Amino acid sequence: MPKPKLNVAMIGYQFMGRAHSNAWRQVARFFEDLPYEPVLKVVCGRNADAVSKAAEQFGFEESSTSWEEVVARGDLDVIDVCTPGDSHLPIVLGAAAAGKTILCEKPLANSVAEARQMRDAAEAAGITHMLCHNYRRAPAVQLAKRIIDEGRIGRIHHYRGTYLQDWIVDPEFPRVWRLEKAKAGSGALGDIGSHSLDLGRFLVGEIAEVSGLLETFVKERPLEDGSGMGAVDVDDAALALVRFENGAIGSVEGTRFAPGRKNYNRFEINGAKGSVVFDLERMNELEVYEEEGPDSGFKTILATDEAHPYIAAWWPPGHIIGYEHTFTHTVLDLLRALHEGVKPTPNFEDGLANQLVLDAIERSAVSRKWEDV
Amino acid sequence: MPKPKLNVAMIGYQFMGRAHSNAWRQVARFFEDLPYEPVLKVVCGRNADAVSKAAEQFGFEESSTSWEEVVARGDLDVIDVCTPGDSHLPIVLGAAAAGKTILCEKPLANSVAEARQMRDAAEAAGITHMLCHNYRRAPAVQLAKRIIDEGRIGRIHHYRGTYLQDWIVDPEFPRVWRLEKAKAGSGALGDIGSHSLDLGRFLVGEIAEVSGLLETFVKERPLEDGSGMGAVDVDDAALALVRFENGAIGSVEGTRFAPGRKNYNRFEINGAKGSVVFDLERMNELEVYEEEGPDSGFKTILATDEAHPYIAAWWPPGHIIGYEHTFTHTVLDLLRALHEGVKPTPNFEDGLANQLVLDAIERSAVSRKWEDV
Amino acid sequence: MPKPKLNVAMIGYQFMGRAHSNAWRQVARFFEDLPYEPVLKVVCGRNADAVSKAAEQFGFEESSTSWEEVVARGDLDVIDVCTPGDSHLPIVLGAAAAGKTILCEKPLANSVAEARQMRDAAEAAGITHMLCHNYRRAPAVQLAKRIIDEGRIGRIHHYRGTYLQDWIVDPEFPRVWRLEKAKAGSGALGDIGSHSLDLGRFLVGEIAEVSGLLETFVKERPLEDGSGMGAVDVDDAALALVRFENGAIGSVEGTRFAPGRKNYNRFEINGAKGSVVFDLERMNELEVYEEEGPDSGFKTILATDEAHPYIAAWWPPGHIIGYEHTFTHTVLDLLRALHEGVKPTPNFEDGLANQLVLDAIERSAVSRKWEDV
Amino acid sequence: MPKPKLNVAMIGYQFMGRAHSNAWRQVARFFEDLPYEPVLKVVCGRNADAVSKAAEQFGFEESSTSWEEVVARGDLDVIDVCTPGDSHLPIVLGAAAAGKTILCEKPLANSVAEARQMRDAAEAAGITHMLCHNYRRAPAVQLAKRIIDEGRIGRIHHYRGTYLQDWIVDPEFPRVWRLEKAKAGSGALGDIGSHSLDLGRFLVGEIAEVSGLLETFVKERPLEDGSGMGAVDVDDAALALVRFENGAIGSVEGTRFAPGRKNYNRFEINGAKGSVVFDLERMNELEVYEEEGPDSGFKTILATDEAHPYIAAWWPPGHIIGYEHTFTHTVLDLLRALHEGVKPTPNFEDGLANQLVLDAIERSAVSRKWEDV
């Protein structure tokens, strides 16, 4: 019996578009029990030539230059939003109004108000909505979640989340859109710090209050068009101390000024009975310490056993998977949730919750004191 | 201008079939300058239902139960051989006779005589032939090759190749086909030791002579059908000392009896000025030592920079790739070679050369003395 | 020509006494050019039997139960203070008044007022004074200092100092003296967080302001004498965001609640051109990243080359040294400074500076806002 | 009650003399229950000035230029032989004839005949004799032994011992005594390969047969006195395949041509249920894998717990020890054995056994076939 088809439209076709389209193509090839057969219907962007080329490259049947037309089409089931953050709001509102299932790339919005509006609209429309915080779906991160939920490291005392990159440390690096507040909302904070926050919320719990610090080391950079220098009005680095509602304490950091750290999304969690450590640059591994006497030690679990999350569909033990697989798993879980009629996570509720924390950090950076979330 | 299409038939659809079909699907999605557009025409296997299901799963247009019919079809350009080693010979001979381009999974054959026959047939037919030793095309391995070729570690003195796994260490693990000489040709030697050999030949040079040791720790195992015990007539572990033609010395090892080593395909190469170390379980990394005074040290290069082999087509720095990408790169280089009219490597000549080394190790294990290759 | 003798008295003989006495014994055995020959004259403690046994064990000529008598003796040159922090003040004041050279274990004092008094007294007396922050003198830490001072990692943007231990995570662990504010001054903050602070000051610069957080997870514990439960009035964990005077930002943390981290005194420093990382559990290694194109990577320098600080006196490359050697190097540098008539570092000025930062963290933890140092 | 004194004479005062004298000085300072108090009586060497300086440096009461006189003295209990291998025979025979306890640095001899003569003489004299293979007494190595003996990794299948250094890879490095067969006996084989062999015998069992390979990459080097070039007549690198009597198989390697490997004495042992890995450059750590389901992984045990061998006498968990401590532990166990009237291990019997394996490797390198030990 053939599976029901699910027609997918993707808005945006840059870096995230490449990752998302791959996920839509691959998920049915590896997960045999997938409840739907995704069909890559249409990809949408502003430049007709470029989006047409993207359609061919990524395997979409058609391309479009109007997201308004796309969300209005009756033959589409899912709208996958891969554009920069400043356009999420209208697209999501439009797609929600049209009753589509929505997958939206993080961060959900550039402000709390926007995030709340999107969450409310999606809920009011009764649609299925999901936020793409893909790192939750690295098998090793899911394994960390399982170990924590099983109580194997006990009550959590500490969370240390750091997301370090180095791509703008050179002051001659140009003032790209990610360094403009109007387009990107914030700098390292929303781009990568938000991942550390989301993983903290996923693995430890809700954050109650924060003390934040934002810093811009290089305050102006060459404009991309060569016409001179432009101001950098977002943070190069964001740090925060955090208190979780459950009593755990911790720190969260995102910076683009850490030479040698290419994509170092690391967390360490210490509980009453053990610890777990993850580093995205070695995303197939989870370091786990369980207290069991003098011969205890951090062990490196290669999260590629068929008993580990998602892995049975891929390769035998020891054959590692890559970055893009985390998106495939996200799509997989969206389709499963859709089929089962349950809410996928993270969803727009989480997007709002994350935005509230980001907002508290920004407020704290100004007030120079602890701020409630 | 649309790219010329290249019609692909794949014989076999198990583990390797999954990896190869993924490569054929993905290569055009990520490598924009690919000279052809591969079309997954037909997959072939003995069980009609299973192969039909595989066709759907892997995205082939059709399925077939007769490789003879497949290789005889006029509309197919490439025959991709993914079956166990004992069936490579007839399929390759048939495909060569039909003038097809052939990609054959390693090891090329179960004996030197077979390998030579295949090499000769392919050469006589004037076809393009390639052997799938996929690990050559991990970016970090290609980076090692580049570093060596640039003379950065100097003349090579030592090669240490070890491929360790642990999947049959339990004596209750059944006597599967890989443990039968008639089907698999050999055990750890041909299955994984052959990778260490191939990497040695790729990175260091031709092997002149060997002293080998083969061991079967568990000499009989439960039959899969539950009908009793069956003899294991292949090696559980294979070790060899080797001398290269260029004066380097080394060791090569394959074993399935190393608990905790899931897919530990590691090599260390020491030259006069530096060293390189690779481990497949961390396949995105290359450890490199270059002698430059007291502050020298092994550095871990995350081989994900856009300047690194193959990577620009995938993701930004620090976003790692997985096991299956090595197959995609293999297909990529086959298509490029086909387009440019040059011989891809490794090809059936390498398959024969590898088989000669394996044969020398087996002879040495019996004679208990050094044997020329 | 025999070297001039230097008569040493040590006050205290527990853990630190063992480490300091070893340093006094070993320094002349390995550093041939030592300007003095230290003589272990007298060790002092309150329990006559125990201190007598310690004298024999550690190789002192005599023992004493009165530090007042010891500091008053005319035949002693150096007073080495190894007692808990609450007794540093009177001993240091006495020794300074007597014109002795003083080596004092960290933290210098339990309060800013005490530290200032000690600094002032030592300066007024014109004596040579040194604070024993031994980790500054791990060769790998000195190498980090050299690399930073040579400008090899450029202007510093980030400091991340974390000192993690796990010895009190069990709530049944007793309420020892280190968990009493009256004796220990503070908990993780002064005991281990102070090391992270001191290393930050040593390697990055002076700290201008902080936002701190202190937490006590287990608020009462069994008394050691079995008479019931006692309150824990010091911090189990201390975290702070910090801003350095030179514009660098960072975080400092000390906790005794990190299972598996036995003595994990780690720092990571990111500059404009590179990074350095140190971990005390692998104290012979320094990880260094220097940006030099696509093949850059963190390299592990085994800081055991004869060109590395202190090492020529010990063993050949690759033969590692241990924890106690950092104390031997401290004593070495004290004796060299004494001989050359220069101020050793860190000294009581640093002790005061560190105390000011600790104090600001404590104030901030109460005020819940940033505090100037 | 004071401990009985034990008067120690040390023959030789170079690198090993420094390590041994440190052990004799330190053992009583840290191991409170030591049954004797060692007294460093006399150090012996050929150069009167140099040995006199060494006596002062190392803390010996006297120096001597005649080992014959030293071994003949009635007031000495222990003769500690730290000279190069070509002088071990006469000194040991003399000391044995005089009834002294002997500690002899490895390798025991430069030939099987010499080793047998020394073993026989020591046994005939009824003296206590010990061979200083110090690496057996790294706590992590003892922990490996304990884990193996407790059956935690099951029956052993594989031993991989590699000892890699890089100090002569430069062809301009001079022809020092260690590169002369007449003085050193052999090159990498006896110097460092012998450690890998000894650890194999200690941890796995007796070696039954070997297939060996010796290579000299640089066949002549500058003489130290600048008078021209001299032949190198020892091996730069030694490799062997080995079969143990108990059925385990493995490899052993020593080389001085591995850039970046300063003192990389590594072994990996695979048993039926687990694996252990040790690397001397991180000598406080032991990597252990115990098969216990999907969440198994190699764990890094920091062998610094008070429950670990020798450690309670040193420092708290996480405070690492260094290279020289392995000698202190050797002396400790010699004194304990002497006190208890039992044979310490390794002793001259082991020295002979090791020499027999080295000899078999040398024979095999010539015969080019497997040789029995």
C-alpha cells in the first residue's frame, strides 16, 4: 500500500534551504516506516533565476518568487520556512492562516512580540507547528536526554553551554547581514547562543533568571559592496549566568571570536550521580561519567549503536553520521507527530520560551543586574 | 543546458547497495558541476519481492532478478556491483563484455586469479573501471595524501594500519556468510585488513614483501538456521609486517575481536619531518605533526574547511560529514574521470595489486616466513 | 664553593605541608644553579606528637608547637605558611615583624581587610614575600604565558576559567572545616575559584568588574564527630562573569559538584589570532591554536621539551612531571628572586588583588548586579 | 622505634642515576610504612670530579671511582646498577659474589649468555635481585594488571605494544653510544622495544614465538668528536609479530623515527569482554572498555584515586604524578620484598626471559622466518 503523499513547499534556499531540502529528500530513503511520502513541490525565493536553479539542484518540481502565492496554494501541505529571521513573521502568519503544517527554522523570531504573535496564530489556527532546533536530534544529544530522564546522573546541579565559532574574528571580515540588527535581530546571541539555550531547556529545564553580558569587539567593518565601513550593531559575543527553575545553575555562551573553534557547540551537565558532555564537532560521541567507585571515568559512547536514537535506519555501529542528519531526524519526527496527531517539539511555544530568555539576557546586559525571564 | 544523463544499474541491494544508491542520488544534489546527471534505472537481486521493495526504497525506476539481463540492456551506462565477493567475477566479465562502465565494491575478487581475469577483461574491453575503496575519499584521508605529496612530512619511514572491530567476539554470534571461506574468500583479512592495505598503497606506496599471521579464535559457531554448529574457516584476525618498495616498513592488521572498537580504521604514518594519524571513528579529523621546534605538537585538523577536498560542496567549516559521503565522493570522481577520459583510481589494477598482497599474507601465514608480493 | 644555606621553617604540616616540604627538599637536587642550599630546620604545628612525626617524615631537623617562638628565632631565614586561611594573618604579621622572607599558601587571607593588612605589613618591613599560587608554575602554564606575551594569539578577547571537583557531591559527606565559613572563609570560591581568578590575572590582566553567583546545594551535612547535622555556610559552587580592564571578557567558575572532574582546573583563552587551552588533569600538555590557513588545528604541545620552562632540570622530552613539581618551581623562583633582589610574583600584592575580586563576587552575589572590583 | 637502615650504593650517575637516586631519597618521605630507612651512602663513576659533583647533587654521602671497591665494602646493603648495558655483567657478578641485594637497570644484559650468567650467579648467591622495568609500576599499568587479573576483560586475544620516539630522526644527529652495538647491545629493540615486551609478558603472558624485522634507516652519522662519520650498527626501528603461549597474538614495536612521539609507550590489549589502553605520555590515565550493552564506551580512568596502586601515599584524586614516581615505586616494592623475604618482580629471571625474546627477534630478522623464543 503506497504511503500518502505530503506536498512540501520550502521558502528560502540558502544554507538552511540546502539542509532542509536534503532532509525532505532523504527521510523516506532511510526511514522505511515513514508514515508519508514527502514530495518536494516548490521552492520559493526572490530571485527568479537563482530559485529556479535551486529547484533543479535540490530536486523540487517547481520554483516560485512569491511566498504569498505559495502559502495560498491548495495543493501544498507543509510550509518549511528557511529564510532569515526578519521574514519569519509574515510567512508564518500567512501559512497558519492557510492551515498549513509549518516547520520554521530557528530563531522563531527577532523579538518576543513577534514570537508570541506567531505562537498565538499557529495555536489559533490549530495547525501543527515545529521549530527547527536541529541539534536536539543528534543521536548523542537524544542519548543524553535518555540518560538524564532515566535518572542515571541524578538531580542536575550544573549546565555549561558554550557555542564557539571563529568566522568573524578578522576585523577585515565584511559587515554581512548577520551583523545587522535590523535583519538578524541579534548577533552571536540569537544565532548560536540560542542553540545553547535551547539545549539547556531541553535537557535541564526552564530558565528562571539570567545575568547577561553582550560585547561587540569590532564595532565597524567593511561594507560588502566596498563603499566604506558599516556599523556592527549586534553582539560578537554573548555570555550569561542562568538559574533554572529546578535549582540548577549554569552558564550559556555564544561567540564568533574563538579562533580554532569552528562549530564548537558544547555542553557539560553535572548531576548528583554523574555527568554528560557533548561537542558538536564530534557529534557522534557522548561523554558520560557515572559514579561507580574508584574505577569510574568519563566514557566516550559512540552513539552509533542500533539501540541509539535514529541510528538503526542508517549504518552499522561505528559508521558515523553527519551534520545534515540532524535535519532529517527533525523532519522525521515532524511527520511522525503529524501522523499521530501529537504536538512535535520543539514548537512555537519553545520558540517563544527561547525568545523570552534571549530577551532577558538583552535586558540584563543593559540593566547590569539579574533579570527574570 | 541540461547535463547528459547516465543510466545506472546496481547489482545487489544490501548494506553496500544502500550506501551506493545513496551516493548516486546525492552526488548531483551537492556537486553542482557534476558532468552527468545519474539516473537510477534498475536495481538487481535474486529475490523479486525484496529487490522490488529496495527499488522503491532507494529510488530506482525498476528492479530485476537477472543480472545477465541487466548487463545486456542497451540503455544502461554504468554497472555498479555491490554483491558479495564470490559473484563479482561473472558480473564484471559480463558487464565488461557489454562495454559498460563498472564500479565494483571491494575486494575486487576472492583470489588473485579472479582479480587478474577481471582486470584483463576490463582492460581488453577498453571500459572505465573503478574499485570502491571508499575510505580513500574521506576528506581527511585526501588531506593526508596532499600533505604527504607536498613533502610536508618528508620521506616516509613507517606505516601502521589497524582496522579493529568487535562484532564477532561473542562465541555465540552465528556463523554468517562472512565467516565462510567459500562465500567471503577470507575473514578480517579481506574484509577490513584490505582497507588498511589499500590505504597503505595509496599513501605510502607498493608493498614488496610481507610476514603474515592469521588466527581463528572461535573455530565453530551456531548456524543461523539453528541446525547446529558450523565451522569457521576464515580468519578472525590477520596481522602482517610489511616492507614497501620505497624502503618504508610497517604493519597492517584487521581483527573482529577488539571490544570497543566499532569501526576503528586507523593509520599512523611517520616521515622524516612529520607524522599523520587518521581514525575512521573520527573521520572528519586528521592529526598532523610537523617538526618546527620545541612548540611542535600533533594538531587536530578538522578537515571541514572549504579548502579541503570535497568539502566546499557540503557545509561550512565545523559541520561534519558522515560515513556515506565517502561513497558519494567515489561516484563523483568516477563521473569526473569518465568525463575527462582518464582512468579513475583505485581501479581493477589496484584491485589486483591488493589481492596480490592479501595472497602473499595468506602464503606467509602458511609458510611462516616472509613472502614476496 | 659551597652555596649559602637558607634555613627554612614551615608552619603547618598537612596536605600543603607535604607539598611544600617536598619542594624545599627537591629543589636543590634538580636545579643545579640554585643560589642557596635550603635547610629544612623546623616544622611547626599544634599537636606535639603529630608534628614530631611530620618532622621525621618530611626531613626537618626539629619540630615545634609554637609558631610565635619559631618566627622569633634568629637562625631562620624563611617562614613558609601552610596553615588554613584563618591563621595566616597573625603568622604573617609576626614573621614580617621579624624580618623573615615569607612564602604563604593561597588564599592569602579570608578577607580583604586581612589581606591588605598583610600586604602593608610585609611592604613596611621590606621583606621578600611570595604567595603560593603553584599552578602558575606548571610548565604548560608558563608556556601559555610566553605564547601570549609573544603576541602569538594576539589581543585577548575571551577567558574561560573553570575549576571543577566532585568530592562533596554526596550529601552524606561530612561537614569538614573547609565547609565552615569561620575557618575557610569561603567554599569553592576561595579554594578553587581563586585559582581560576589568579590564572586569569596572570595570563589576561586585571579584572575590573564582576557579576557573581554563589550556591550551596547541600545546606547541612553530618558533623564529623557524629553528633548530628551541621550547617554548611560556604558556597558549593561559585560562578562569575568578568570584565578585564583591557576589554577582554570571560567567566570564572569553581565547583565541588561536578562528578568525574577530580581536579579539572581548565582555562581557555581566545585571542585575535589564536587560542590556548590548559587542563590540570593533563598538566604537561598545552593545546594551542594559531591561525595559519585551512590546515590549522589545535595542537597538543607536550610541555616537556628542554626549551620549555623548568623542564631541562628534570627529564628528557616526553617524560612527564607531576603535581608537586609546581611547588618546587615556586620555591625555585622565590630563591632566585631573593638572590637577585627582585620581587617574586605572585606576592602579597597579588594576594590582595585576588581577594578584592573574590570580595566583589561575594558582593555581587548579594546585590544581584555587577560590582566593581 | 626507628626503622633499620639500609645502605645503598649506586653505580652510574647519568639519566638513570638521577632517576634512581631520586627514588631512594623520596621513598621514605612518602611511604610511611616503609620497612627500612634507605641511606644514600656512595655513588660510583669513572670520572672523579663528575661523580663527586653527582654525590653532592643527588645527596650521597660519598663518591667512588671503583665499583670493585664499592661492592667489596662490608657496610653496604644494596648495589643499584645504573650504568650502560655493557658493564652490567661484571658489576652484577661482583655484587652477587659479595652477597649484596641488587637492583639492576634494564636491559639486564646485552646478550642471552650474559643474562643467563647473571641470573645463575644471583640465584647461586641466594641474594635478592630485581630488574628495574619501571613502567610496570605506573599506577595505571598496575590497574590494568588488576583489571586483567580480575577477569574483567576476559581471555586475552590481542596485545599491541608500541614504543615510539623521535630523537634520532634527523640524520645529522650524532652517532652517540646508544647507536653502537658494542656498547648498547642493540638499538630501539633493547632500549624501548624491550619495555613493550616486558609489559606484554607482565600483562599477557610468556611469548612463544616471534617474527621480527629490524631496520636502520640512517646507516652512518657524524661522530661526536667531529672527526667524520661513523657507522650505525644497531637498529633504528624494531618490529615483531608475536604469539603468546596462552594463544594471544600481537605485535611489538620500538622506533626512534616517529616524529612527534616523544615517549609514546602505548599498549592496547583486547580480551573477550573488554579492552585496556595505556600511553606513557598520559601515564596517569588508563582507558578501559567493558562490554555492557549499547551505552558501553572507552572510559578514561584517572588512576589517582586512593584505591589505586601506590596513590594513597602521594596526593588526592586528580593530582597527577610524574615519570620518576615509577622508580620510587620500584624501590618501594624491592624493600617490601626484601623485608618479607619474597622475590621481587621483575627480577633477573625476567631479565633473561626478556633477553630470550629479544634474541629470537634478532634471529628472526636474519632468518626471515618465525623463531621460537
